Amino acid sequence: EDTVEVTAQAPVLQTETATVGEVLSGRTVESLPLNGRNSSQLALLLPGAVTPNPQAQTGSGGMSARPFVNGNREQTNNFLIDGVDMNETVDNRIAYQPSPDALAEISVETNNYSADVGNVAGGVISNVIKSGTNSFRGNVFEFYRTAGLNANTWANNRSGATRPELDQHIFGATLGGPIVKNKLFFFVDYQGTVRDQPGQTTASVAPEAWRRGDLSSVTTVIRDPVTQLPFPGNQIPLSRISPTALAILNDPNYPLPNRTVTGVTGNYVADTLSTTRAHQGDLRLDWNASANDKLFLRFSIAELTIKGEKTAFPFLPGGLTEAPFRNLAVNWSHVFNASLINELTVGYNSINNITNLNDWGGIGNANATFGIPGGQPIPGLSSIGWGSGLTGIGSAATLEDNLPKGYQINEKLTWIKGRHALKFGG
């Protein structure tokens, strides 16, 4: 009779590597509650990782906020998927949020990275997609959120606006299994997000008296910019007001207040609507080519559209963001002998971040309508700041449409010699 006793004890000091970090298993990822199913939030579980705006890391799809690691900016992180870079290169934003049900593990390193995953001063967050096995396994899921348990905002309560609504569905499925037992395996997953946010919002618009030059309700003395003398009774003659300003102030698309409040803050309440549509998926194939050769191919795709369907009034355009994503990884591991192992990874990453304006009210080229010279490249109205606590109108055309593409090759040779392990590559 043979008896084998195995005793495991955590070492006092980790001696094989100086890297500081943690590995989160797929079961941990699936079990923890994730608002918006945003897996990048999990980096916040580690010491040294913080965020000043937790809500910004709850969005579905890519382009969400990132953690600040050990005092570094959020742009100094590196996000990988199966060893391939998946960062958006203009501002180093996260291009992709894998479905938590598709993740085998997440490795988060915060300091003293090894040379083959360095490149940044912040955190290195590595996502690994699941592989298929000799058994067919999968799941179907649906996560639903509604505004029934949400509180209203302070600003809405002050102006008598109703609580914003929320109708969010995040759904999908995974499936993995053998194509050829013991040799060839597949794993595939899909996740979709449908998020509608109707509700009410507040704005601060000019009272009717201000629109005809009567600023008697303003305690500040209004002076003639030419003579520097006060206007009697803070009454500005209509002849002294810009015809363009008068046209905008009296246009039907610039509404009058519909709430009685102290001052002008939040004196207008209106319906709004924001929608999010996201679809994403991964396909991974694993091939045991021989006893010494293992290969995998993984392709990920995502489409994200966030649209401001309606705002407080037409002079406030809605936003429109689109973020198509494509990522490919091919990996080949070859064992030469018990002490010499080679790994080659080839990858491709493409993420386009397109931001635009949604002229939902159909105001068209409003600059030309109101006699503002210079032309305009997009429909809508140029940004105008009224001051005096009023909500600014129009928008600056700070839009984005770029298509950065990244090509990657990573070669690593590991040599184990006695008590030493050496790694070479580039």
C-alpha cells in the first residue's frame, strides 16, 4: 500500500518573480457582481488601483474609463487579450471589454513587470479567453436592470423633474467543445446590450424679460460697453442687442422657462432619451498538433453605438459614438526538449472611435440661418456660452474619426538550465 501526502503552504516571500499583481480566475469573474458587465472594474480589487469616477467604468463595450494604478494616469495602462495588444492608440483607451462568461482568467500586474509585458508605467491587464475541452459546455444568460430601485437626482428633485428611466438588457451565450477529441477544440461566445434611458433633465434658459432687454431682475449693474455708463434700470434697448442674438433668443427651438425656481438654474424641464446598442463575440480554436506543438487562433469582434436621441431642446445636439473593433491572435508553442520552449504570437488590432453630433431637432445649418459667418462643416449651431448661469447652446465640432491599426509579433524562447530560468525574445 502506497501513501502520498501533499502539503501546500504559502511561502513567506515570492522568490521566482518580482512582479506585483494577482490572477483572477474565470469563476471569480463570473461570480462577482459587475455593473454593466464591465470586466475592467476588477482591476480595482488590487492594492494601488483606484478611480475617481466609479460610474465611468460601468459602460458596456469599449471606450470606458480605466483605473489609475499606483498614482499613474489612466492612459498609462496596457490591456491585452490572449497576449495581443487591444488598446486604442490615440488616448490609450480600452478598445474591448470581453464578456465575463468568456474569460478563463484575468491577470492584473501593477509593478515590476517582466520584460515581455512591460511597455507602460501603470497596470498590465491581461485577458485570456476560454478554450474548448473534450466535453460540450455552455450557458445562456440575461441580466436585466430597471430604474425601479434608483433614486432621482438632486437637480431633478429641485426642479420637479421625474426620475430618469432605465431599461437595460445584457444577454448572450457561450459554447465550447471538441471538433476532434483530444486534438481540435472550439469556443464561441456572444454578448449583446440593449440600453434605453428615457427620462427628464433640467436646463437653464433665459427668462422672457431678458430676451427683450429687461434685466431689472439682475442685481449686477449692466453697463453700456461703448460709454461705460449704466443702462437705466438695467434695461437694454432692443436696438443695442445683436440681431443674431435676438433671432436665437426668440427662435422656437430655444424654449421659455416652464418651472418657477429661485434665479434661473433649472428653470426648464424636458424629456430626454439616450440609447446604447452593443454586440460582441469571440471565436477561439485550439489545436494539439503534436505532443510538442500546440496552436490557437482567436478572433474577436465588437460593434458599439451610443446615441443621444433627444436632449432638453433642439439647440443642444445629441452625441453619437460608434466604436467598431476587430482583434486577431495566432499563437504557436513548441517544446524542443524538457528545458527549451518557444512561443510565437502574431496579432492584429483595429479600433475606430467615431464621435459625431445628432441633429435630432433638425435645425440644419443654423449658423447660416442666424447670420453667423464662416460656414460650418456639420449640421447644428456653433457653441455659444451665454453666461449668467444659463445653459450654453450649440456645440464645438471637436469630433473624432480615426482608424488606428496595430500589427504585433511576439517571440519568446524560454531556457531552463539547472536552477536558472532564462527568457529571450522581442
